[in-house]
Amino acid sequence: MTIYTKLPLGARVAATPERVAEKVSGGAKSGTSLDTLALAGSNTKNRPNLLEKRARAKYLSRTLAASLARLESPLEKSYWNTWHCASVIEQEGGKLTSRYCSNRWCLVCSRIRTARAINAYHPVIESWESPHFVTLTLRTVTAGELSERIEVMLKAIAAIARSMRTTHRLSLRALRKLEVTSRPGGLYHPHFHLIVESREQAELLYDLWLAWHPELASREGQDVRPCNDRSLVELAKYLTKVVAKTEEGKRIIPVVELDTIFQALKGRKTLRPMGFKLSKEVEESIEGEKIEVEASDAVKRVEETVYWEWIQEMTDWVDRETGECLTGYQPGERFVAFVEGVEEGSGAIESKGESAITAEIQPVISAMSNG
Ligand SMILES: [Zn+2]
């Protein structure tokens, strides 16, 4: 495996004027991409375009993948696949193509899946009369109990849906998401978020969840509320929180805990429709093992064939022949410090710069749509 600790001098020097030019022009590129058109003339300073967002995701994702791979877990090989995800972007015939790892923890691939999920489910949920957001939890578990607990929860929600239909004559129609977060003291918190078609269904689901788990579910642990504009995005975004907050208020990436979570979720679909179906192809494109990614439009030198190669130190894909950068993405100082902290194994930054978190880290870990 090649690790670019040292850049050919030409690349670094040549890339600099290009970057300066892009900074001056506010990141706008020549070319015909939708992002460029949408952003032309507006203040683009704080609104990275699609390729810049992909670069930002790649920057953190590669470091995260390396940290996970070093744990020597059963997923090691898959973590290295993520390290290589979109390492080269091939430009030919005005199109950009790349090979993606399709792994769920990959921040580059998550963004693609999340955007697709939102596009696919939004029209369905919009057609529902009074969609409600439901959170269902049970008591936390240890790492050793996590996999079995997830199994129990998946069986319970299926059994409750059956009971609603047969005993209560009220079929459940919902979009169900399984999430797992880590808690201090080596504990894990698997839980469901659901967008349910109606209030009536949501309340019955809530009651039955409590009745099903008299020992493990508390009233305070569950929640039902009407959906708002953000509900679907909240539901579709990343399946666990990559960045956790310690008791001292530091932001860290709990790598060991994440590995435990990813192992427990292996082979399990986390986002599922209940009581309705998408077409097989659409569902596969969201939750399938392999995600097919369509080519996107070239943004510069559109007539040429170019191999843009990811160089971590440049936080960009670079044409080694000319030293030109593809996206012009420039991470903020605090984000760089954060990513380098992950690299060194601490994965921690002080919490003082809340704005740095919201501006750069949050969009990456939330794997938001629109890009
Ligand atoms: Zn990937």
C-alpha cells in the first residue's frame, strides 16, 4: 500500500497557485455542474459544493478507516477497503467516475446512501396524513450483549407490527431505522427511530413496545411527536454518532466502540420500510451491499482525460502531471487538528470551538443530503 507521506515537490508547489485562484473566486469552478450554476454569483464562502463536500468526507473517512483497521478486528479488510474508497477519480468524456467501498461506516458512501434514501422516502412520507416521529429504546447493554439485543429488538418490532394488524386491526406503516450509540462505561444503546403514518398508529406502537418489554423499557425512554421538516433527514442520516462528547466536554471519535457497533450491525439492514415497499432496485441502491454510483459531470478541463488521485495531505484529488487540484477544498484549522488527532489515536479536540464542530465536522458525520 502506498502512503503519501512525502509529496513530489512539483505537486505541492504547482497546486498552490491553483488553490489561491480558487479561493479568490470563492470556490466557483468553470464548467456546467449544477452546483456551479446554483452557486454562481452567490456567496459561496461557507457553502461547499458537491465535490468539496465529497473531499471533506473523504478527508475524515480515510483517517477514521485507518484507525479502525489498526484495531485488527474481524472487519479489518473492509476498513482498508474504505481507506481506498474513491482514491482515484477518473475523468473521461466529461464524466467523473470512481470506485466506492460501499461500506456503511464510510463517510463518502454514507452521503450517497443518505441522499438516495431521502429522495426515495420523501414523497411517500409526504403523502401521509399526520406522520409521527417515534423513538423506541430499551436499557443499555454491554458489548458482549449487543448483537443478541439487536436481534431481540428486530424480532420484537416485527411481532408488534403483526399484533397491530391482527389483534388491533390497525396496520403499521412506517419507515424504521435501527441506530446504535455508545455510552460511557462500555455500554451501548441500540434503539429505533420510526416515522409512522399516523398518530393513532404511533401511539399504539408506543404502548405495545412498553407492554412487550416490562423489564427493559421505561416510559421516559420512549418518545412520540409530530414530524417536522427535519424528521426524515434525522432518520436517514448516519447510523451512529461518529463523534462523541466525553464527560469533560471533549469531542472524540470512540474508535473501539465504533468497531463493536459495526461488527454487531454487520449484515443487518438498518433502514427499512414497514407496511409498504419501494421498488427492489431503489431499495437496493439505498441498503444494498454494493452501491452503484453514477458518473458525475467533470468540472474543469472537461475535454481531457485526467486521473485525479486523492492525496491526504492536500485534502484533495490531485492531477500528478500538472499538480492541479480537483475541488479546491480547504479544511478549517480546527478540522485539520481534529482529523490529525484521530490519526494519532487520540481523536480528541477541546470543545471550545463549537462553531468548528457545526461548520465542518457535523455535516460530514451527519452525512447529510444535497451532495
Ligand atoms: Zn466508501
